[in-house]
Amino acid sequence: MVLKILFLQFFCLVILISSSSSSSLSDFTNTSNGIDLKLQQAEADPVIVKVSKDASSKFKTVQDALNSIQQPNNKRVIVSIATGVYREKIVIPITLPFITFLGDAKGNSKITWNDSYSTIGSDGKPLETYKSASVAVEADYFIAINMIFKNTAYFPTKVEQAVAIRVTGNKAAFYNCLFYGVQDTLYDHKGLHYFKNCYIQGAVDFVFGDGTSLYEAKVVLLPTALQAPVTDAGALVELN
Ligand SMILES: *[C@@H]1O[C@H](CO)[C@@H](O)[C@H](O)[C@H]1NC(C)=O
Ligand SMILES: *[C@@H]1O[C@H](CO)[C@@H](O)[C@H](O)[C@H]1NC(C)=O
């Protein structure tokens, strides 16, 4: 009986810890073996969700895959994204930590949208920089591997703030990712972020924000964004 009560208490404690959607400092500092406790629990039982443009996967859009995940999420969900251009605008809410976007190893899994500073939002006002992001990561512990994030707003006729990705959640990591835009491509908003073997392209303020990040990345300044040849393969050169 005593054992049972103890077990129940332990169980409730785990639920309490793992279901809290907003993070406190102790979530990030309470570590064993240098790895956050919350993260260790999340990584213990990962789930894979597949997305592809064809019928081979359950989901055809990244958004549909994200919608299938119960909130608040407390385990690693690997969204495996097959080669293809996913014309989507995505927000990963704070209630969906531990999401991984795993692109095709050949590097052709692309999420692209084209909102910019002056795009009018649903409230009738300009989106401005913050809300222009093609992908906005509000959640903690986001990982992207082999992904392309892009914003093509007005390209190549006009330069305006147009974010390809905004990273607001803490402890995000990007491996083998390409970021394409012209102005404000990568909004490293806040938190601890790591960029390994990545490529970031733009012409104006294209890596910015208050993040505390480590970049092991190639950062390419477009020499003359709009004087360059008026083709997608001109100024906004893609590597793939
Ligand atoms: C750290 O985690 C352990 C195990 O879940 C918990 O008992 C302890 O209260 C936590 N400490 C802080 C400062 O949150
Ligand atoms: C975004 O793309 C749509 C569809 O191609 C196009 O109609 C619109 O003009 C574009 N907006 C910007 C700001 O590039």
C-alpha cells in the first residue's frame, strides 16, 4: 500500500513536470550528465511522423503533421520530411517542444513562404518583421536537420524585411540547413541556439536578433541583391 502511494506520487510528479508547457529556468539547469532532465525524458521514447508530397506518407503537409501531435507535447517527435517544396507558413507553438524536422539527406526538403514586413495580416495590419517568418519556432528543443528554410517575398523586385525562420524557443539546433532570403533571413530571436554546417544567405541584416548562439556555418552576403540577374538562380542562388 505504501509502495503504491509512493508510485502514484511519483507518477503525478512526472506528469506535472512533463506536461508543463512553459519553461522555467530549472528546466534548463536541472541536469544530470549535462543533459536537461526534461530533455532526457522526452528523448526516451521518440515518435516518427512522416510527410511527403506523394501518397507514401500519412501527411502531405508539415502543418498537418504538426496538427496530429497532441499538445502539450512531452516527447521527441521526428517529423520526417521527404524531398519536396512545401509552400507553407508554419508556427511551432510553445506547447510543441521537442520537435525535429528531419529533411531528406540529399538536401531537397524545403519550406518556403513569402510574407514580408508590409504583408497585411488577418487583423488588417502589416505583419511587420516578427510575423513575416516562413517558419516561426516558439517551442523549446527544436531541431532541424537537412532542411531548407526560405522567404521569397518580392524577390527580385524589392528588398523588405522578410524572415525565413524565427527562432524564439530555447535550445534549438540546426544541422546541415540552408537559409535563403534577402533581408532579415534568419531571425535568431532569443535563447541558446546552435548552427552546425549551415548556409545562411541574404543581403541586409540577414542574421540578427538577441539569441546567444554558436554558428559553425557559412554566411554569405549577397553582393548586390537586386542588381544581380533577375532570375531565381541569380542573386538568390541556391546550392542544390
Ligand atoms: C530537479 O529534478 C529532480 C528530479 O525530478 C527534482 O526532484 C528536483 O526537485 C529538481 N530540482 C529543481 C531545482 O527543480
Ligand atoms: C507571394 O506569392 C504569391 C503567390 O505566388 C504572390 O501572388 C504574391 O504577390 C507574393 N507576395 C510577395 C510579397 O512576394
